[in-house]
Amino acid sequence: MPLKGNDQRFGSVAQSLHWLMAIAIIGNGILGWIMHEMPLGMDKLNTYAVHKSIGLTVLALLLLRISWKLFDRRPPDEPMPRWQRLAAHATHGVLYVLMLVIPLSGWFYNSVRGYPLQWFKWFNLPALTEKNEDLVSIAHLVHESLFWVLLGVLAAHVGGALLHHFRERDNTLLRMLPLARLRPRTDGDES
């Protein structure tokens, strides 16, 4: 499979970044949920450290993904009504904003708590701001609330892909799946 996209499907780099980020985001969300319920101790501290490192990884992958999009060729949209195309593009735009803002809000939350931030114990990252106990609860609420928004937008994204796959029977989902055979193109409603 070619590295770059073409008129038919996304290339292997875009597909790899898409699925790697999807796994990291969903896994980190589950980890975030679990760690709140853990009793205080080293296991909880280590789980928080892994959660933060995965969040930083998502941020780095997003920046790589945005850079790659500048040079990559994306396949044209499948035929669909204009409102669906607008909804799909808006959903993607919101997803990109959330994938940027959620890790940054976590980094900010970590900073106002005054905790050190390491990436998988390899190197330290600077605080985004000074320790500020007055902002801790607000920063946590923002970070957690943005994740719930992300879940809703992801549900719309996945739901749209599945709708196109099973009802419209087009290549919307297939062109992002490695090794998937594409369906023959048909003309759809462009209204």
C-alpha cells in the first residue's frame, strides 16, 4: 500500500496515524476513568504517569498528523448530500480541535497542581504555568468535560462511518481500513 493517499483511499501513513490515535485516545480515556477509582499509592501514581505520557503522545501524533496532511493527498469525498458533507467536515474539525485541546488542558491541569510531567520517564516537560491551587478544580473540570464532549463527537464520527458503510454501501469507511477491498463507485445524491 502506498504511503500517500490517492483518488481511491487514504495512504498507509494516514491510516496508521488514524488508527494509532484512535486506540491511544480510547485506551487513555479508559485509563483515566479507572485511575480515579484506584486507592492512593504507587499503582495510582504510576497509572497517572502513563495516562499523562499517552496524552502527550496523542498530542505529538496529532502534530505529526497535521504536518502529514499538508503533503498528503486525500481522496475526494464519497457522493453524499451537501448537509452530510458539511456535517462530516465539521465533525472532523471539532475532533482535531479536541485532540489538541484535551492534552493541552491535561498539561495545564498538571501544571496548576504543581506536579512534574515526564514522558514515559525519558524526559521532563516544562510546566505551562505556575502552581495555582485556585485553578485546580476548574482545570480538572475542563479536562474531564472536554473528554465527554470528545466521546459525543467520536460517536457521531463512528456512527456516520457505519451509516455510510451499511446503509449507503459506499467506501467512506473502507478507504481508511488497511487491506480492505473498495466497492465499485456509484453516483449518489449531490444535493
